[in-house]
Amino acid sequence: MSNLAQAFWVELLKARRSRMPWVTALVFAILPLIGGFFMIVIRDPELARSLGMISVKAQIVAGTADWPAYLNFLAMATTMGGFILFGLICTWVFGREYADHTIKDLLALPTPRTAIVLAKFVLLMLWAATLTAITFLIGLGVGTAIALPPVPAATIWQGGLTIAVAAGMSLLLILPLALAASAWHGYLAPVGFLILALALSQIIIVTGYGEYFPWSVPALYTSMVGPELAHLEWFSFASVILTGVAGMLGTIAWWELADQVH
């Protein structure tokens, strides 16, 4: 346990000394502002007419100007933004050791490799949780500032739960990138995998088989919140969990068993 704590502290220091936390926090902070702008456009017909097609796009994305629509927009934005941003963070956390040529020094430390990998995963999970919390809290402030119609507190918490679940699924689905970054020694392979998974997820949704493809499930989940959620079966959520577990265990196995020639 002490080895894990020390390894996590080292990973935390690496993150603190980089610009990645600030850049990712800024991107996630912008999402509620975009959603708030859409709410204003939908609610103000004069502004909508002056902005032309923006009003149409806002209605397509957000629907009506109320808390449920706003929170669901944040959930959808977190799904897409989380998958991309979490993926880039995961790629950076695991791939930078090869890009910066520090992997040989890391492997020479008297610290179990499993502890090093777990420390990276813990950092990744805390990072993702922090970004999700930032989105939700700023969203509450923006929704209050633009005076969305009052709703019961349960509606707000339900929206927050949807955002958290969407972010959690996106996080699980990017864990295989850690294995890609480790096995192919850098950034290129995981970024390619990220782009491929993102493209396939949209194509497979259009074909009607999205519930069978793990990387399509978060998008379906955020678009089906409510009674329509019944269309997603248990195996859809199970496939997301299994994908994350496989990515984590595969990465640990690689670090422990694969020959590391550097």
C-alpha cells in the first residue's frame, strides 16, 4: 500500500507540473457555457431570429429551455467530450513515459510495476471525476444565472446522476488506450484507436446495432434517459464494464509480463 501511495504521489506531481490539468479543466468548464447559450437562444425568439440557423441547431441539440433539457445536454456533452478528453489524458499519462524516454528510469525503481500502473489509473479516475464535477457545478451556476424554470431538487440530482454515469462509462471505455500506449510505446496507437472507436460508434448507432458495441452505449444512454432507457439491455452496460476491466488488467499484465527493452 505504501508503494502505491508513493507511486501515486509521483504521478500527481507529474500532472501538477504540466499544463494538461488546466487545459482539460478549461475545456470542461466551457461545456456548461455552451449549453447555457443554447438555452438563451431557445428561450429568446428575437435573439434566435437574429442568429438565424443557430436557433435551429440549438433546438435540435437541447430541445426546450428548462433544467431537464439543459442537464441532458451536459450529459451528452460529457459523453462526447469525456470520451475524447479522458482518452487524451489516458494517452498522456501512459504514453509520456515513452515520449519523454523516462520509462527505463521508471522500470528501474524498486517499486512494483503493478503499483506504478495502479497509481496511473487512480490519477486518471480522480482527474476524470474532478472534470465531471467541474462541469456539473458550473452547470448549476449557469442554469441559475440564466433563470431556468424552477424544478424539484430530485430533477437536478437525477440530471447529475446521469452526467456521472455518462462520464463513468466514457472513462471505462478509454482504459484500453493505456494498453495501446504501453504496448506500442507512445501516443500514436492510442490516438488512432480513439479516433477509430469514435467513428465506429457513430456508424454502428446509425445501423441500429449500437447496443451491442460498447463504445456506442454512452451516446445511446444519454439520448434515452427516461422511459426509453429500457431499450438498453443489461448486456450493453456489462460490455462497457468488461471493456474497462479488460483494459486495466491487460495493461497491468503487459507491464508485469512483457519484455521491456529500453
